[in-house]
Amino acid sequence: MKFAHVAATALAVGALLAGCSPRHSSSRGYGSPASPGPGEGETSPRTTNRAAPTPSSAPDLDDWPTRPATADKFPRSIRSTALGENYTGTAYLGRLTQRWHIDLGARKKNDFNKNDDVPPVWYAAGTGRPSPGAKLTVAAVWDLSGDLESLTCTADRTAPGRTDFLRACIQLNYPRAQPTSAVRWLGKALPDLDTAYAHTKKPVGSPLYRSGRAASYLLEYDNGEEGLAYSVRIFGTAS
């Protein structure tokens, strides 16, 4: 597997809310080294700069909650990798951003301050504004060979067409993807998270959706003055 990354998924929600600095981290998570932060048009969890935990203690996807849960219930870090060999996602991203009038910026390299434990990656992000005060954002991460590692789409709850936008993102055509099944999963995850958020008033995340080498999850959180927002993330896994 190419460039397996460590993702702090449990911290993703906090990073989203905190407005972490624009950095990326491929499948690792969001925000800090996990994926571009809001400043780059993306939200994501943070990755640590420490070496990966030993196999006996390392959390994995089996530790992911099987029902909507708050951030403290998610594994602190997981392993992830490219979505597929030689899969760049470029054509799909082009159609997605054109359809939703999002200007995806040029790819930038993040070497994580040359940390030997964290392989460098490419990332790009962009924001569209379908109505005053509402945003749709896209952020993508690639390993240095150009294979896509993660896609994150974020939509303000007030954004027109937000559900259609998230639905378009979850249909990313990585190898062995099942777009129809992914859309069904999203259709259930959205109201489930609405219910969970209404009950907890805290950032909440969904159970994982698995297909091929990919895993996906949905977040709902309060984005301050911009109100509630949803973020769906698709990332590669080691199996």
C-alpha cells in the first residue's frame, strides 16, 4: 500500500469547529496534517506527529461506533491509504466542481515540516457560494504519485441543494465503488445525525460506510455564525 497515513478521525469534528489552520492529511483525518483546513476550503481531523502505535494498541476501523456518536467516542487515529492504484479522481472532481461552481485551487504540497514519520502529500481545495452566507467546499488529498487518498465535501445547512451536493460527493467513482448503495447510506445517515445532534447539541459523526478500499463518514456540527454544517469524507483504507 502506498503511503499509509495516520488519521485522527475522532479529532476531526473538533478541528472542523475550531477552524484549524489550512493543512492537509490524506486519509489521516482532517484539519491539521489530516486534510486541508477551512482556510483551504476544507475541514478535517488532525494527525499526530508521533510514530504509529504498536499493532497491539493501534485502533482500527473495527473500533468505529456503529451508531451516531459524539467525537469522544471515535478512535483517536486510524490507518489509511490511497483509494486505488492509479486512481486520481481528477475527472470526477472536475465534473463535481464544475456542476457546483466551485473553483478548486491548484495542488499544493504539504511536507508536514519534513517530519519523517508523516509522508508528504498534495492537496487542493475550493469553495462555492450558492447563496449569500452559505458555502459548499471541496478538499482532496493525493499521495506524491498522484493517487487520490481522500475527498471531503462540506455544506452549510442553509446552502441550497446541500443534500444533492453531498450525494454527488458520496458517489465518487473510486475502484469498486457502489454509488447507489452509498446514496442510500447517506439518505439514512443525514436524518440519523440530525436526531443525534438535536439530542446532544455537540458535534456528531456517523457509522462508517465501506465499499472497496474506501470508508466514508458524515459529520454534523455547529459552524458558529454560519450555523449548522455537514461534512462527508471518503478516504482510502488498508483493506
